Amino acid sequence: TSSSKGLAATWPATGPRRLWSRPLGAGHSAVIASGNTLYTMYSEGEQESVIALAADTGKTIWEHKYASTHAGLDLEYGAGPHSTPLLVGDLLFTVGSKGQVFALDKKSGKVAWSHDLWTEYGGTKMGRGYSCSPVAYKNTVILTLGGPGQTLVAFNQKDGTVAWKNQSLDLSPSSPMIINVDGQDQLIAFLGKVVAGIDPNNGNLLWSHPHVTEWGLNISMPVWGSDNLLFLSSAYTGGSRTLRLKQQGGKTTAEELWFHRRMRVHHGTIVRIGDYIYASSGDFGPSFFAAVNVKTGEMPYQDRTFPKTNFVLADGKFIILDEDGNLALATASPTELKVISKVSVLKNLAWTAPTLVGTKLYLRDRRTIMALDLS
């Protein structure tokens, strides 16, 4: 979700005004922004790159390139990187397809420190490549790692030393997130067989609840609400459930409100508005845009307008990018999805969520990155 205002109510038939477009390599890494600089990651052949771009022109400011062979990876859906960079202060934290972690100076791309999660720490190798995006907590950056006693790892942001490693739980491709439960910070980790609440200060387990799907492929990130409801969903036989979390005196209970397999979010965006969750539901077959009541599990509709989508909510509207490269402006309610405008903008598989900064929209597929003006 974005706080952006001043977006156009409709688009012309040709779509929003295009500001620039340029080639970019493979990968699903999202675009992040700071001032007039964009950051993302891509790969070309046996090399991955972290790139800084000028937001107004798309021109390269700097690139950090490193070797990353595809040996041992399943590239059925293309090469990574899959992880999205994290910017904290002057440092940009990135993770490549084979677990190469870098802390880079955001202005120059110079390496402050680096690690290799797979070879240096014996982390669990993911078949399609590492995909967890880093999350910041206090003076640390936290990642999934895998292996006995090290499901998660926290590095000190300044020098890359290990602050803690903890847990022996099955790994998944999902990324952790920080929430606050009744005054206590918790790291929510959507792992291979459970969703877990972890103490982000030391990695200790606070609570866990089963959520099993084939191959441990819990991928999409849960959604946390101010009413202490945690929604999570995965594809295949995983399905969806809502947990109500309560914490008192350092002890957390997780009460399951409902579970079913009619809503199955594979790896796309999940957004909550009021009591309703909106997302693409489906895996091998069609992926319909669907609504589900976060408190009851009731599903009022599934809309067939789009294939698998990612989207951002801003100014009361959804800006939707489907996997075929179609961009749409729409509104969603508990009763219907209403498409206002729709245009084809990208030509290749587009699984990266749109990035909205003010009225500027940044999109990418597996070959191109572009900027549009939505004012």
C-alpha cells in the first residue's frame, strides 16, 4: 500500500504517459526508491548485478556485479535474483540467487561487507535460488538461512558480524516481517511447515502454528492487522487461515479463526482493506483475483479478468500488473472488482510487484524496466 495522492481517475486508451524504458536482465527483484535513485537486482548469463538507476531518466548510476553460476538451480521459471534490496541509512543490503549477501554503500556501490549464506554458513540450498528479502531490526539485518540451530540469522548492519543464529525449523522461500503484538516486537517467519513468532533480539521461539503445503513452498508474506489478526496463504494444498494473536507477559497465544483451501495465494501481493483480503488465488491453473473475509473466511467472489497479478493500493485504487504485462487501474470491494482502465505495457513474464513513488510508477519484467506518470 502507498500513501500517494493525486493519481489520475482514469487513463487514456494508450495508458499512462511513459517517462522512460530501458533493457534490464532477468530476475523478479522489486524496485525500491530513495530520493532520485532506484535500486534493484538482475542477472545476465552467469553474472548477477545490483544496480542503482536515476529515477528521472533510468540511466545507470552504479552497478555491483558478481559471479553467480546457475549450476544446481532449477530455472524452469527463469533465473533470479528473487530477493528485493533493503536500504537502511547509507547501506543497501542485497542477497543473490545463491545466497551471496552484500552490504553496499548506497551512493557508490562499494562493498562494506559480504557473506555467502550457502558456502560460508552451510545454509539450506533452495532449488530455484534464494528468495528471502532482508528485514531490518534495530542495528541488525535478519535473513532466513537454514540448517540445525540456524533457521534464521541476524547480522550486525555495520560490520556483518553475526548477532545471533537460532531455530531448527524447515525453511521456505518466504521473507520474514516485523510486527508488534500487544507491545512486543515479533519477527513473523512463514516457514516450511509452520508460521512462527520469533524474538527478533535473539531468535528465540515465542509461538508457532502449523501451516503445511507441498515442498515447503510457503512463499507469499502474511498480512498483519491492527486488530491482531494475522492472515497467511499458500498455494497447492496449503490454503489460507487467519490467526488471532494475543500477548501478555511475554507469552503469546495464536487462536485459529478459520482455515480452508479455496483461497490459495502462490507468490503474489496480498492487501487488506477493512475486513477483506484481496489477492490472486491459484497455482498451476488460473489465478483469479479474489476477495476473502479475514475474520470468517467467506469468499464473495473470484474475478476472471486477469491471470496472476501483483498490485499496489493507493488513493483508493488498485494499480494491477498481471503476469502477461497488462497494467490496470481498478477498484475492489467485498462485492466486485471494477476495472477502470487497462493497457499492455510489458512483453515478458512480469512477476514483480509495481513500485509507486508519488505519482511515478516503476515496473519491470524479465527484460525491461520502465517508469510511468500516473498523475
